[in-house]
Amino acid sequence: MAPRAYEDFSVGEVVEAGPHLVTAEDIKSFAARFDPQPMHLDGANAQNTVVDGLYASGMHTVCIHMRLLVDGFLRDTRSMGSPGVEEVRYLAPVRAGDSLSLRLEVTGLRASASRPDIGFMRFRSEILNQSGTPVMRMVSTLMFARRDAAKAGA
């Protein structure tokens, strides 16, 4: 089956991917490399924070989102990257033992006005924990190759 192109998507389409199990070692390892704050490095040091206990960095959650997006969706498409993220919201802490899943909804499609070979997909996504509680929300745009650029420009 050919990879999905811009023309293969529809507004309202929902994609789900996952799960991804988060471990204490994952949280601490990511934090040690990229966000070495006490609440991400050591449960004991995190006891007196607002969240009270070890939890994953927001950027770690964003990276898990990206992994689920690639594995569960983008790998079988003609993705051409993204012009940027409009919004990221952290809604609940991600803890060791959480099993995270992605739910993405296509909210808009627009052909490029200047490049007939690409189209833009706007989406809203959530990362949900094993209880179905949203822990992160994102609004963003992806670019996809169009199936027939010659026809698209006509």
C-alpha cells in the first residue's frame, strides 16, 4: 500500500496510537540529559513540589507524543515535517508506571497557496494515561506531499 498523501486525509479523522509505558528510569534518564530539575531526578527531592513526587518533564511528554505520532501514524504517510506547534498544554503529571496513548483529530486541511506539491493538516492531539485522563494537549500543523503535484497546480 502506498504511503498516505495529503489527499487521503479528512477533517474529523481520528488516529489513535500507543500505549507507551513510562518507567522511573525513563523519567530520570531523560531529566538527567535534558531537564535536570529535582522533581524529575529523584522522588525524595520531589516530595515538596506542587505535584508531590517524581514526575516526567513536560518536554519528555512531548517527546513521547512525537514517538507515538511517528510509530502510529507518520511512518505510513508522505509527511514533510511541520511549520511549528501552536499550543502545548500540560494537564496532569506523568508518573512512573503510566501507560500513555495518543489520540489525534484532524481539524483542518489546506492546500498550499505557494507550493502546489504540499498540503497542510491542522490537528489537535491529546496524550492520555491508562485511566483515560488527558495529561497533555497539543495543537499543531503537519505538511504532507500531494499525490499529484501537476494536477494540484492546475
